[in-house]
Amino acid sequence: MIIRTADAAISTAQELLSSVATGAETFWVSTSVPPLAALLLTLADSEGQVGVQSAADIAGDPLGSRSEAGTGWDGVADACPHELLAMKLRRVAQLVPRQRDSIAKLMKRALEAA
């Protein structure tokens, strides 16, 4: 996947999430698109390539507690070049754990299926 713009990140996030969401999870797709787009845009290298496994690891660990670098969603939001996507990622990171974890699982599964 090539991510060079916020629009490309949003489109890719929508496609990835829609491809794996089933049943009640479809409720979380619209909420999950902006944070996943922020993650994709932030992790894209200068060629627009995204390391899918590292993105999946961060997506599944919102607080950065399992990451060696301690990079949780707040760290990604700090580095995100798109202010609105960064704000959406921070907002989702502050949801109650059950809601945040539902979004994290969906995002991680979408990336692992990519």
C-alpha cells in the first residue's frame, strides 16, 4: 500500500476496515477510519510505503505498553502530519477501555489482513 496523502490514508483505512468488519463490528468502522488513517499516514516512509506489521503492532497496543519503543497512539498522534487525523486518534485513544479496545482489535485485524 502506498500512502502519500491524508486522502489516500483515509481511503485505504476505509477499504481495510470494511473488508474485515462483520456483524456488530460494522458499527465501529466509521469511528475507526480516522485513527487508522492517522496511523497509516504517520508510519508511511518517504516513498509512501507502510510497514504493515509494525502498524498492526501499534494499532493493537493503544497505550504502547507492549512496544519496546513505548509508541502508543498518543505518540503516533504527536508525529502525525495531519492535524485533524491526529486529533481523531487522540480522541479515540481517550475512549473507555472497552470501546477503545474494540477499535484497536478491528484496526489490528484490518492491517493483518492487508
